[in-house]
Amino acid sequence: MILQDQSKLLSYLGLFPFVLMTAVLWINPTWAEKILEIFIIYSTLIFVFLTGTWWGFAQENNKTLLPSIFFFFLPFLIILTIMLFSNQFREFFSVPYEMAAILLGLLISYESGHIYEKNFLNLDKDYLEMRFYLTFGVRICHLLMIAFIFTYT
């Protein structure tokens, strides 16, 4: 298998846990809170990994590294803001809605990262097409997780 095929395979395998956790949650909501927590942790780790690749692409293309650094911290800033906000208004902001807000923040992070990747990094057309499909799958999984929270709480 050539290197490009291996990287595509690994990229799509990275989508598998998103799809698996989403499907398991909807099929058997018994462990909903744990699955949601694992999903959020996995999603954050994957996004942080992506920012590292953007750093490499930016460096390779002699572009500024500041957007990559910003995107690295974006999910953490969003989660921190949500945690601080939810502590201030605890009586209005329950744990499931806090999780939904974090998932929405991660969704926004992926979406803005995809826009950055597409418009500012001068990447290969095949890579951008693959990233579109992967981001689309991740986007759907996040939306389904948010829908689950509002359906079952």
C-alpha cells in the first residue's frame, strides 16, 4: 500500500469511533453520560491532532503559524468559557446542556478549522476533498449527539 493510501485509510479509521459512539448511544442510551464524555474527549484530541497537521502545512508553505496556535487553544477556550458560564448560572444550566454546549463548541471548532484549511493553506485538491468528507461525518456525529441530549433529557 502506498503512503497516500495508508494516510487515507488512517484518516477514515479516525472517523470510525465518532460513528460507533454515536450509533451505540442512539441504540442503547444506558451509558449515555459516559459515552458523551468519551466522545467529547476523543473529539477534542482529534481536533488538537488536526491543529498539529495545520501547523506543519503552514510551516511547509511559509505561512504564519498563529492561526494554527489559535485553533489549538480554541476548544479549550470554548470549554473553559462554558464551564465558567455554567457555574455562574448553575440553576439554569444542567450537566446535559453543558455537554451540548461543549459539543456545539467543538462543532464550531471543526467547521472553522475546515474553512481555514480550505481557504488559507493551499492544500492538495484530493486532500481537501477527503477532509470535507471527514469533517462532514464528524459534523453529523456532533449534531446527532446534541440531538440525543435534547431528545432524552
